[in-house]
Amino acid sequence: MTQENAASAELVQNMETCQAEDLASLTNCVKSLGLEQIQRHIFICAGPTFPQCCSTEAGLASWEYLKKRLKQLKLDKPTDTRPSCIFRTKANCLRVCSFGPILVVYPDGVWYRQATPDVIERIIQEHLLNNRIVTEYAFLTHPLPSPVSFDTSNIK
Ligand code: FES
């Protein structure tokens, strides 16, 4: 392994990601990441290429806080007593680009503004743990509808 590959592997390990060598080992990734047990998925704009909704530092501070708290509360992975988990993803930009950091919780479809560490703590305690939307910071609630088939006959 080259020095560059070793550094990259260490980075991936720190990110708690999964890398499958072949398609068959993707099953192991599914299990190790708890993908089948995801209850909610959080996306947050942090460290975008063109920071517009908040400073890069503020976005990354929120992202680090979210990761740290989900881990501390053992919400990031399924456990024997709670067979579900909350996934989190750092998005480059959620296209709202104002009043950031912008954070969205799926499948609830709740969009939050100004998701600073203090607000994230409230989202965790109130929304994620007690199913109460933090209305003070939610600017849209739009749960995703059931998938439908699109009529593609007019699409060229
Ligand atoms: S830069 Fe944060 S949503 Fe676009």
C-alpha cells in the first residue's frame, strides 16, 4: 500500500465509511452501516464549495456536533435494545443558501434553518427523541409522498 493509499484508508476509517472490494461484500457494508435499520436520515449543509448560507466554519462546527452527539447517544448505530439508527450526511449544498446551516430530517421532511450546535441539540432532544418538531426553527414540513409511476409517454 502506498503512503497516499494508507492515508486515504485511514481517512476512510475515521469517517466510518465502508468500502466493498466486490459486489458480494456490499452486503457486509449494508450490515456494518446498519442501512436496513435506518429510521431517519439527516442531511446538513456543511462545508459547501460556495458557502452562502453560513460560514464554512459554522457549517463544519454544526456537522461535527451532529456526528458527536449521535454517537454519544448511540443513535448512529443499531443496538440490541434499539434496533434502529439515525444516518447523517454532510451535503455540499441543500440549495436554500440562506439562514444556514440548513438541515433536513427525512422521512419526516422537516427543514430547519440556523442549525447551530444549540439548535441541533434541540432537534435531537425534541424531534429525534420525542417526535416534537422544533417549530421555532422549522421553516417547512413536507414528508415525502409515496412513490408514483410517472407517465413518460410525453417525455422525449
Ligand atoms: S450553501 Fe448551504 S444550502 Fe446552499
